[in-house]
Amino acid sequence: AQKVTQAQTEISVVEKEDVTLDCVYETRDTTYYLFWYKQPPSGELVFLIRRNSFDEQNEISGRYSWNFQKSTSSFNFTITASQVVDSAVYFCALLTGANSKLTFGKGITLSVRP
Amino acid sequence: GAVVSQHPSRVICKSGTSVKIECRSLDFQATTMFWYRQFPKQSLMLMATSNEGSKATYEQGVEKDKFLINHASLTLSTLTVTSAHPEDSSFYICSASRGFRASGEDTQYFGPGTRLTVL
């Protein structure tokens, strides 16, 4: 069975602080994909990143960075120098070849205060 | 980029009526479309997967007679909530992908969602 755990439910930071959103996943498949999506108050899910199970390289995109560690089954997301516009719900999701559907975590509500 | 639209964005209806929600891929052909349901402050739950020209595949616990899905073309899928009741009130989100089934190499692009309120 596939499972995604986002233990943090709500995080509040002050603008310019760095913040890390945790994601832990479970799967027996050796081939799988991990995703992060952002859901602003408007409701639309915005794709942020996809990572396959064979690529453990960390990735940086502007203020965003992702740390994938298979040894701990984690795919954490860090926002550097957070901004008010980063306020949203962030979902981590898992897709496996066997399951062929996205399994979402419960989401983390990030509030960035000015 | 790939854009997915949904219409309407918000609908309020009386109990017992049927409501149709449209999901369109605007700039690509969507072989597969997915329908999700999201309750307030909760995660997205997949309801069904549809491929163009085929019957939708429903997730366990989702009533296919209640939630009718039609994927008649490569750019349009519709979800009809039949005989809606207050417990059907929710945020419905569709997504679309180019591939035949959910694939890690094939990004799902999400629509903006439709908020359904049944009185």
C-alpha cells in the first residue's frame, strides 16, 4: 500500500525566514515518483516538482529546494527567505507504477506573516 | 504550459437536483482525466479516472450512478452529480494528463476546482 505522511499540519513563519516542509512516504515499489504541489487560497493546485526513485539528487529552483533521501523515505521541501505569497497549502504526493494513481498527503498549511 | 479549466467555479443548488461540472484541457490533448474531491482542510481523494472514449474507472466507495463521468473528447470531461444532497457539498478538482494512465513521467495538470454547495 502507498502512504504519504505530512506530520506538520500548520506552520507560521515571519517573512524572510527559511521553512522546511516534511514529507515521508511508504511504498514497496522500487519505481515510484514523488511530487510537491502548492494550493493557494484560490484552490488551484500548482505543480512544483517531480522526482523519480532513481534520482536522489537534490534540486534547487530559486528559493525552493528539495531534499530526497531514500534511506529515510523522505522528500522534504525547503523555502528560503519566505515571502507572503508563499502562503498556501502544500501537498506531497506519491505515484507508483503498480498503483497508477496519485496518493496525496494531508497537506501543510503555511502562513507567512509580513 | 498546460492549462486546465473547470466550469463552473462555484455552484449552489437545491437538494435533489443534478449538477454538471466541466473540465477542459485548453492547450493539449488529455488522454486521461482524473476527478478528485476535497473536503475543507483535507487532502484530495481520487474519485475516478477516465480515458477518452472509455468508461471511467471509479475508486472503491465512489458510487458511479451518483457521480457520472463522461470523457467524450480529448479536451473535455464532465462530472455530473445526480440527485445531489448536502453531503455531496465539496470542492471538486479535475486533472488531466497526456498519457493513457497515471504515469510518473506524465505530469497531471490540475484545474482550478469547483465548489459545490447543496442546500
